[in-house]
Amino acid sequence: MADTETTTATRPTRGAEQGSVEAGLDALEVPATSRPPLRQTVVHKILPPLIAVALVLVVWQALISLKIVDDPAKLPSPADVGREFENAWLEGRLLGYIWTSVSRGLLGFLLALAIGTPLGLLVARVKFVRAAVKPVLSGLQSLPSVAWVPPAVIWLGLDNSMMYAVILLGAVPSIAGGLVSGIDQVPPLFLRAGRTMGATGLRGAWHIVLPAALPGYLAGLKQGWAFSWRSLMAAEIIASSPDLGIGLGALLENGRNASSMAMVFEAILLILFVGVAVDLLVFSPLERRVLRGRGLLVKG
Amino acid sequence: MATTYAKAEKAARAAQAAEAAEAAEAAETGSASESADAGRYAARLRHVSKSFAGPGGEQLVLDDIDLDVAPGEFVTLLGASGCGKSTLLNLVAGLDRPSAGSLTTDGRPALMFQEHALFPWLTAGKNIELALRLRGVPASERRARVEELLALVRLHGAYGKRVHELSGGMRQRVAMARALAQDSRLLLMDEPFAALDAITRDTLHDELTRIWQETGLSVLFVTHNVREAVRLAQRVVLLSSRPGRVAREWTVDIPQPRRVEDAPVAELSLQITEVLRGEIRRHG
């Protein structure tokens, strides 16, 4: 008797009780996510690289001031390089140098994107194409694209098309390769889940495979940009012609010819700056956004 | 919102059940057709076998399985590892084809996995919405339907949450809502709660029982946990291992809601465990 009484006493309230247990579990088990405060971002992310740059400048200046390197033709002082920047800016040449190279680099990169993406899809999805092309792609990825400059000059002559050819040969394999590995790494579970929901064929590719492969694709784009920029600089340094205008690579080469180490330094710093800036302004935020959305970004 | 949905669903199921009863009558008079058959069973397996090419030649995984799941019935498939439970579920889900035998289901079943299998690039709500979109629900109706389904699994306000922001139990409830969004008559579940802690699993058992009763779905639930099988099912089917065959069946008459600690549940579990142990011992 006592037994049945307890059961009838507890059973009717169970629905409500269970709902609240569940709500409690939900509240307890949801991981707390909050963005770090601004001050912490400044201290942990922005300050360290600034300190590193300052240290390099101090060492550089010390080498000059202490006369450890005493030949301006080998190592110009930071002030000399600064003056070179100032002159280029005041004469309105600085932005021209940057724009000549950046416009080439970005256009080449967009071309590489337009070619590399469908190529990656084909390699990932069509067995025959994969067997035929994938080894070539991996091989091309390890071939420094400077190697293409001499044949490109001979085939296409000294003009912009030769620059684009070299960029494409450097960037397309990275972009296509990134997409292929992104697609290869899509968890089979997602494909099964998609198929039970009716996402097969093109709908499966659009709703499941492509979004799942996005992180790999983005990594490929990032590397593709780095390769584009490198290939372009190599091409500009080796192949200079008055018709091509003065980009950053040509600026470096001009500095060497004029024995102006300050100009060479100016060019190197600009090449470095553009490469880092495009990565910081375009690719890193894009990648972070995608990874954070998926909970894949490890805080550190 | 949730209750109206459940009621509408219930009415639809009742109509279906009436149809099924008619079909049953028709079958008795000897005029059963294939389509009537489809309404009478959520799933029907006859002499289903499955073998895979293994290192030592053909390997028989499932051998001559006969299994019916009636509309609105909750069946658990129980067995030790290697009994081909997951293979069987893949066959019913249409992800794989049987080597021999016939298999019919009433429409395309929905499938829930041990892992939540939610897409991390979509929010919880968008995951559910994708299932609606893929079966052609118009865009204007989707949002309201998603909110109904979220309410059904008691996740009000989780629409915009990312998958990684949810706990394990919440993820499985979103996965359940996504499976329900497919509007299938049969829900297949492949050890969906095996990776959860005991308390969460307990609450999800209650949720599943409630949702099953509210929607009138048929459920085919695979597990290796005997108490879980008895806690949930109307009928427990035990598979033997290597190859998988139907070894025995139990009808569970204990009224819901049950708990795994209830005496009748524990008693039947003990009895089934004994038989299961015997099955395993044969391989020793």
C-alpha cells in the first residue's frame, strides 16, 4: 500500500519536475563564452609585436651608432631609410609603387581564385581527374614559382600577362589543393546525415559538402595569396622593363642598380608590409570568423 | 504553439491508424495490396540478409531478419557488439541495400546518430530549418515551424545558438528536433544517448517518451543498454551476434512513464540480460 501511495504522489509532478531538472542541466552545462575585454586584447595581442619591432629598431640603430657596421652602402641607418620613405611620399611616388604591385597581385589572385576553385572541385569529385591532376598539383606546390619567370618571359614577353602567368602558377595549386583537402576532410557523418535528410547530388554539394569544406578552402586561399605575392615579387625583380611601370620588385632592383641600400630597404619593408597587411586585413579576420562560428578557434 | 502542433499531429496519426485498421481488414479478406501494406507497417523486413566483402571472403553480418514495426510502435533492437545493429539501421534508413530479402518502409525514415551530427556552420535553428528546406517547406512557414519544434524539445530561444554553445544533451535534443522536422513516420535512432552522462540520459529518456506519445511516431531504437531498451520500448528485439539473427522478443507491458529504477523494469532487464549473456557466451 505504502508503495503505491508514494508512486501516485510522485508521478503526477514528474513532468514539471523533469522540465526544471532539464533546465538546470542546460544552464549548468552550457559552456560560458565571452569575448575578452579590450585591455586584455591590447596587452596580449597588440603589444608583443610592437615591442618586437621596437627591439629590432634599437638593435639596428645600435649597430650604426656603435659603428659595428660602418658602411652605409651595406647597412643604412633607420633615419636614412626613413628619409627615403619621406621623399617617396612627398614626391607622390610611394602610393604609385604600392598600387602597381598590389593591383597586379590582387587581379592575379582573383584570376587564380576563378581558375583554382572549379579545378579543385573537379579534382575532388571526379576520380579520373583526381588520379591525373592531384600529383601534379602537389608537385607544383613545392616548385618555387620563380622557376617559371624565365620561360614566362620567353613565351609571353615582358608585359603584364607574363606577371599573371607566374602568379597563377604559384597560386592556383594552393587554392585548388586547399579545396581538395577541405572536401576530403568532410566528416562522413555529415554526408550520412545529409543523405537521410535528402541532400544528395548537387543539393548535397551546396548544403553540406561546400560549407563543411570551407575552413580548408580558406586555408588554401590564404596560402594562395602568400604564393601570389611571392611569385609576383620574384617576377618583378627579375623581369624589369620601362613598360611595366615601377612596382615594389622593380623598386628593389632599381635600388640595387643605383647602389642605394636605403632604397633596397625601403622596397623590402614595403613588400613585407603589404604581405602582412593583406593577411591581417582580409584573410585572418575571414578565417577567424569562420572558425569562431564553428567553435574551432582555440583561445590562447 | 507546441500543443497545437502536437494535437494536429495526433489527429493526423489517428486518421492514419484508422486507415491502417481498414487496411488490416482488407488484408484479412485477402485483398491486401502493396500500398495498403505500406500504411500498415512503418517498416517491414522479410528475410533480410546482408554480407560484406571481408578479408576472409564474404562475411555474413545479418542473417534472415524478419521484423515489423507497426505505426506508432516503439521497438528497441538490442544486442552485443558485432550483432549488426547499426548495419540493420542503415538498411532501414536506405543508406545501404540488403544483399537478400525485401525491405519496405512507409516513406523515408529520419535517422538520429550517437553523435549529434549537427552542422557546425549553422545555428541550432538553421540546422532544423535545413531539414524543412530540403523537403520543400516554403520559406514563409519554416521559421514558425522551427520554433514549434524547438518548443517541443523544450529549447525555447535556442534558435540563434551555435552548436558548440550547447551542452551534449541540448545538442541531442536539437538533433531530435531536426529529425522530427523531416516529418517521417518512422524515427530511427542509433544509440543516440550512449555518449551522455546518466542524469542527462535520464531526462532525454523522459523527453523521448513524451515526444513519442505526443506525435504518435514509430520508433526503431538501437542500443546495447538493456535497461534503456526496457525503459523506452513497447517491444524489445534481441539480436544474436555474428551473424545477427533475431534471437528473441519481449513485449513490455509496464505503463509509461517508467524509470530505469522501477522494479518491473529492473526485473525484466535482468531476465533479458541473462539471455543476452547466454548469446555472448556462445562466442567464448
